Amino acid sequence: MVGSSHEALHRIFQKDPALLTRALQRVLHVPFPEPREIAALNVDLTEIEPVERRVDTLLRAETDEGTYLLVVESQGKADDRKRGSWPYYLSYLYEKYRCEPVLIVITQNSATAKWASKPIRFGFPGWDSLTVRPLVLGPDNVPVIADERQAERDVPLAVLSAMTHGRGPQAAAILESLAAALRTVDADSAAVFVQFVDSCLADPQAKQMWRDLMTAIQYFWRHPLAEQVREEGRELGLEQGREEGLELGLERGLEQGRTEGKAEGKAEGKAETVLRILEWRNIPVPQPIREQVSTCTDIDQIETWTQRALHATNAADLFTEE
């Protein structure tokens, strides 16, 4: 399971290596040749004796124009140590594989992108013995994909867009478009993409938006990422069940109380999801509608409202059949 944005930002290219070449061609407008084949390689660059060195993701691309090593580094902030390590990586990889290495840096931060894009030059003024020019993917050049049809045409690129731009006023449109587009890919791939996005959303409101959307379309509930949320709902149901069971005072009552408590807790959690989806879509929810949704215990009805909330233009649309 991916546990950080650092991991997710480069591992998406392990999940879909072709996304990296598409990003080079379409985002950075680099005339990188179309690969016939792309393979992941061992990222360990440790020599026999010295210090351990590892790149984040390493791919080998076979093209009609030659073989290239795509070195992907996920960078959270400026780090002057990279002035030494990045040239080392490229030189070592060329010596080991005897094919051209290409350094690609991926970041969520504009300032970091600006820092990473500066060439690293070794030598004296007017004569560079070695120059390293990273290609940088970041919020200033990765496209904002906030349209469902556009997201469906290239789901991995839409995932990268959400990972890079998943905050601010456009977050809702980006995440909603991606959530709809995930229906067009297989469930296993969707679950991995869900995890990548969740790991990269640093804004708590955006992360909650994403989890609400994933709850509504069920990918989230089929993935280990949901365990924490499921456990919270389970504990709520058990607590209510125990209270009911204590009131009945009998073992049979305790069991009945647990069952009813779980159901009530589940309904309450799903009802809260309906209201949160409307709120982050900036749809006002009048108090009578809020109360009607909050007090509903019919799971099927709440599921219907959840689906309608994703496309509603006002709160009353929850009760209007399509």
C-alpha cells in the first residue's frame, strides 16, 4: 500500500510506464521516440563497497531510435544534495547499461519545479565539463483535467493531474471527473489509482472529497485504503449495539442491539457522505432536507441519494428521479 505522496508520484509510472512517455511528448513537448517496449529495472545503484544509492523509479524504453533509461525522481522540496547525486545516477546508469539515461523530476510544488529545472553544470565559467538538464513535471505544466470525457480518454494522465493539482478551487471538478472516469478501467487498476491520489492529497478537505466520492462509487470500499474508515463505522455500530444490549439486559438483547447498532451506524455514516458531497460541491442544504437525510435509516434510499448528489444542481434534486 502506498503511504506517501513521494511514493505515489513516481510509482504511477511503474503502474503505467507509457504515461511517462506521453507526459514527455504532450506536456513537456520533448520529441521522445515512441517506445516499442518499456520495462521496469532494479532501482538499486549501490556499488560493491560504498554508500547505498537508489533512484525512485527506473524504466528502460526500447524505441526505433535506440534504448533509453527513464530515471524518475519524486521531489518534495529543493535539496542541494541532488546536485551531486543526480549526475552520479546518470553516469553510473550509462556505465552499467550502456544506453542513454534521461532524468525526469516529478513534483507537486511550483517552487520545487523551478529549482529542479535549473541545469546542473560542472566545470568553469564558459566551459562545462558536464551538464545535467532534468525534465520536470509539476503543477505549472501538467494539464488540469476537470472534464469527465477528457479524463476518460487518458485515465492515468487524469490521475497524474489529480495528484498534482488536487487542491484549491479546481479540486472538486478534477476529483469528480476522475471519479467518473475510473468506472471505465478495470477494478484492480482503479483501486491502485485511488490509492495514488489519496496519498498525494495534502489538503484535508480535498482528501475528504476524494474519500466521499470513492465511498459513493464503491472502489474505495474494495481497497485496503478503506479499512480505517470502515473500522470507524464498525466501532460506532458496536458501541450503539452494546448500549442497546445493556438496556435489554439479556444476551439475546445484546446480540440484537449489536445488529441494529451496526445498521444504524452504517446508515448514519452514509447519510453524512451525501451531505458532505453536496457541501463540497457548494450546494446549499436547507435544514429540512438535512434532517430528512440525516435521520434516514434505509440504506438503499441513502445509496440512491449518494448517486444523485454527485450530479445534483440543488439539494432538492436528491428526491427527483432521473
